[in-house]
Amino acid sequence: MVLGTTSGAGKSWLTTALCRHYARQGLKVAPFKAQNMSNNARVVAAACGEGEMGSAQYFQALAARAEPDVRMNPLLLKPEADTRSQVVLMGAVSPALSATPWRERSEKVWPVIAAALDELRAQNEVVVIEGAGSPAEINLMDSDIVNLRVARHAQARCLLVTDIDRGGAFAHLYGTWALLPAADQALIRGFVLNKFRGDARLLSPAPERLAQLTGIPTVATLPMWWQHGLPEEDGVFDERSRASGPVHTRIAIMAYPRISNLDEFQALKNMPGVRLIWARSPADCQGADWLVLPGSKATAADLGWLRNQGLDQTIAQHAAQGGAVLGICGGLQMLGEALIDPHGVDGGARGLGLLPLVTVFAQKKTVTKTHAVFGSVHGPWSAWSGVAVSGYEIHHGQTTPQSAREVLPGRAWQNAAGNVLGCYLHGLFEDPAAMQALFGAQAPTLDRVFDGLADFVQAHVQPGVLASLAALG
């Protein structure tokens, strides 16, 4: 199990790397995270037909060479506001749990979480578990279902990782360990220093002193690595990690508060010559070739944010000048004329009016994998004409075209000029055929990314540690 001293310490990518490492040993491997809070989700098979799981566990499953399964992330919380989340249990939205206070929710969902973990443990040789935030949040311990309770249930061998670039890493490690009950301290098998810059010899005598205080060795010092190619779990990409090479396409993505499914843009970030910019003001859009309105978990509210920031005018001016505008899922809905919400699902609003579409929010959510063929596409995306693509859909909105030209059956429409495109299909930029048609090249494959992560970890973890964590030999 990979625990962290804080959010953003490196749990998710380290778990992914370990999944690929053990899979390369010829073992049957599965990832697991009891509860994930994220608006980045993927569509996978579930008992309900097709359901949602967190994107991080989806990628971890691929790294493990396993079929993604909702049991790998039995509880997914999708934030809709600062104090409200949609609860997805075993792939399906649960209105009852969504309305239940979170402290009361824990005991109701724990049997499902434990059963999912037990099934994965029975069916696999290695399960790599990811924690959430920090296990030492003493205000949350009594209702914990993602860190210590999971570690105890599985009697997991745990690594505790910290972000040394933030400063205070040794205090974070010691303080986290010190706040754990003695039985939980015994589960920690090693400390990991992540995002280190400089000469690791300069760390001494801190790791030795920490081992004297806790009895736990520091088993790895992982150098800072900006270009590993894996989507960040929260979808935020650091500017320093952008792809190298002469820039030929600048893409500004509207970074509204409830943005969702940002991981689908990682392939664009990995593509040489493409620069992504997260736009929070009109100034961020200057010089952009494309303006992209991504998915949203609160479409009407995020549309209001665009207007408050003045970005609605920026988008309209860019489109009026013939600039490329792309809306995906919630972004498609915003580009239309109106959002109508008869059931109180998301909220009604006047759209940006750049596509002649109207969206009505339904109570039932569409969750499905999609395979389709583009028709005749005009403008900046004309290369997609006739291309077969695959992706996924997650949306409450049902959109009806008024006079927009359909370019993907029931899922994508263009304006008459062809420079504004709205599409319900997530994952287009992860589709090799779509990327090849658009750029004449492809981003590095996920397999290459996963192997790179595994190589990196193997090179920096002390010999024998990875085998001992999985009880190999």
C-alpha cells in the first residue's frame, strides 16, 4: 500500500509504477483505492452495465495489464460544489448516499469496499493499494475507509511517500508516523522521498536519524521528474512539464472551477509541438490557436464563472474571427443556446450561443463507451472526416440540434462556418487514429509511459525492497 504525508505527495503515480513493475515480473496484479474524490472518471464494465471509476485507478489497471474494474475503485466522489458531491458506488450513482452526511456514509459503504478488496486479493497475486491524502488526519480517523482501515483489513505492507520539494519532508514523515497507533506504525515498511533535486548524499544524516527515531528505513529517494507522461490525478499540469520542440499549436483550455476529465488532454501535452495553457482570464488566451471548453461537473455554474471572468466574450471574439473553438461534453452544452433543467440536476442558463443547440438535463445519467465514425467535418478538424474513433460519454444533458450540422451521429455538431465544434465524446485525443489524422503523428503510448515509470522506480528503490513488499520469495 502506498500512503502519503499529504495530497500530491506522489501516491498515484508511484502506485501506477508499482503496478507495472509487478506485472513485468509475470504476476497477476490489480490496483485498488477504496475512495477517490475526483471529477476525472472513466467508463468501464460494471454490474449495472457500464459504470464509472476514477481515472487514476483506470490507468493503474492498464499499467497492471488488467481489465479496469469498478471494484478497483468502489467509491467515487464527484464534487459538484464545495460542500456537495455526487456519490458513485460500484460504478453507479447513488442518490441516497449522495444525500447522506459523509460521517454516516462510511459505515454504510465499508462492507462493499471490504468485499471488493477481498475479491481482488483472492483473484490476484499482488494488489497495489493507494491511500488518500494523509493517514494521520486525526479528525478523520474515526470514519476512515480509505487509509488505515484498509491497511489493517489487508494487513498491507505500506510505503509512506512525501514530497521533499515542498520542504519539511522529514517532519512530515516523522509527524505522520508519530500520530499513527502503534499497530498501524508496524505496517509501515519504508519511507520514500519524492521530487528531490540535487545530490542525495547531502540528505545525510537525516534518513539515519529518522530510522533511529522510528525504526523505519528510507528505501528510496526519487529525483524530480517533470515529463513522466502520466496524467496528474487532479488533472492540473505544471507548465514546466510541457512537451518539447518548436510549438506549432497553442491550445487554451478553460480552467473553470468544476472542470472534469482533464486527464484526456495528457496526450496533447505529450505531443511534440503542442503547448497547453490553462485559461483563467482573457489574457491567458492571447495567441491561442484553439480555445477548448472541457467537461464540467456543474455546467451552469461553470458557465456563470466564464461570464464573470469575461471569458465568454473572449470565446465569442475568437470564434467571430474564425478561430477554432472546441467544446467537449459540458463544454458542448455551454456552446449551445440554452441549458434547461426541469429536474434540478444542474441548473438552467443561457448558453454562449455559438452553436444552435439546446440541452435538457435528464435525471438519468448517460454512461457508455462509444465507437463511431465521423461524417464530413469542416474547418480545423476536417482531418477527422471519415475517421473511426472510440471514446466514452458521461453526462446528464440530452442535446437537440436546432440547425447545427451533425458530424458524429447524435454526439457532435458544428456551426455553419465549421470553426466551432461541440462533441460529447471524451477521449478523442487518446484515440490513435484521431491523433494521427489531426497531427500526422502520435503521442507516446501509455505502455511506454508505464514502462518508463517502472524503470524509474526500479532504478531508485533499494535492492530487494520491491520483492519484500509483495512478499516474493
